[in-house]
Amino acid sequence: MLGAGAWGTALAMQATRAGCLATLWARDAARADAICRAHANERYLPGVALPMTLGVTASLAEALCGAGLVLLVVPAQHLRTVVAALPERLPPLLVCAKGVEQGSLALPLEILAELRPGVPAGVLSGPNFAHEVAAGLPAAAVVASTDPHLREVADRLLATPAFRLYGSEDPVGVQVGGAAKNVIAIAAGVVTGAGLGENARAALITRGVAELSRLTLALGGRAETAAGLSGLGDLMLTAAGPGSRNTSLGMALGQGRSMAEVLAGRSGVTEGVATAPALLARAAQAGVELPICAAVAALLEGRMTVPQAIAQLLARPRRGE
């Protein structure tokens, strides 16, 4: 597992639970040493004891030695840097990051295809809170790849009765769902923070699913993927309440706090902040309109206030569903 945040640590625990010898890679040597000494990742999963068999290292060579599958669990905006540092010959790669890269506007698997062409690759996504997976609570996720062997390998190495994996042949749809849900969850948080009620939040989430479905189709994915675990399922979890970084950020903005104030008190990455403008630009390239995501991007960039964003969405021309 390349990436020692909450999700990387939880997936390393899950792999161990599934009977694998797993190694967790941390970019910072001091962080790796602290995790080893404490047998815990106190910064991201406080109070959770790690399996004694779990290896932790800051050496990429050590982490990759003998690996049958590599999980890339770094933030989407850092994925390119990590992949570029990997050797040319690699085992299958499974991306566990969600987002659209700023600048290139590439989805995660497009970055892998550019930097390591020919290496089997897929994406893991779904409605998963890291602390619940770490605790072994029941969960499900999707492994999407055009390579059936990779889907089988991922299932064999990661799945347990309490962590059910479903295969998908639509990696585009799964990646779009994972990226868009973070942006829409910020909007749902704004609705909650501003006290607009559950009717408004339900309507926004539903229209958000319509947006990610339109973009999925435009990029070559399948509309039905938007209604699955990596689309609607992940959005339901992420927008459920303050346990989500994206929703809690939106709630704070809806309550009138500034972006600088909210981000100053955070240690984890709120993926929707970087993803919103990149997702919007990628959609514009495809000729797809995303009004909710556009409002979020304007709000995050300070080009619009919360009341203005709400008024703009409500003033849109009436149309059939």
C-alpha cells in the first residue's frame, strides 16, 4: 500500500485480515518509524492497533519487493509524482485515489496509462469510511478494470466475508463517480450548514447523481455505474454527515466560515477542493454542463457567496427531469 494515510492504513489492515503479507509505505521516514514503534497510525487512525505482521517502510524498493499487487493510496494530486518514482517493471496497480488532476485534467488511470503504459491497472472505489474498514465492519466496494485477471487478483487478495468486492468493466464510470461525489458532498454540506432543510439536500444529491451520470456517459462510461456503489452509494456515504471531510467543509462554509479558516484546522486532504475546478474543466472539454459542481467551484474560489450560489441554482430555467 503506497500511502500511509487513513485509507492506506485501513486497506493494509484489510489485506492482512484477508491473509496477505502486506507492507505499508509512508513517504516520510520519520512517519514510518513512528508507526512502526507505536504499532498504530495515531495521526490518521488514532487508537487503532495495527497487525503485528504488517510491514511499514519509507523505502519504495522494500515496499514493492515481492508484491503481487500494488495499491496506490495517495491523494489524486500527488499520484503522478509517486507513479513517476516507481520502476518500469511493476505488478498490477490498483488506484484507490479519487479525483481529477489539476492542470492535465486526467483521471487517475489516465495518469497511469501515460507514465506506465502496458502495466495492468484498475481502480478501487465505493462507500467506505477508513475507520470502519479498519475496525472490520461490513463494507462493499468496486474493483473496476478492463483486465479480468486484475479484478480476480484484487478480490483474492483483499476480499473477506465482511469486505465484499464487486467487479466492474467500467473504470471510467467508477472514476467519475469517485471524483464527482466529493464535489457534490461539499454542496450537500453547504445546504445543511445553511439550514436549508432535508428536502433541499435530497434534491441536490439527486440532481448531483444526474450530473455525474451525464459526465460518465460523455467520457465513455456507462450510465448505470452512477447508480452503483461507486456513484450513488459513495455519494450517500460522503454526504451523510460531518464524518466526511468534504461534507464537513461544506457545512462550515454554509455556516459562514471562510475557506482559509476551515482548511487551517485540517490534517487530512479534502479532495473535493482540488477536484471541483478540474472536474468542471474536464466536463467543459466534453461539452457537459455541471451546474452544482460549477456553483461549488465558484464558492471555493471566492467568486460567489453561499446565498449567491443558492440563488443561482434555484434560478435555473425549468426543465423536465
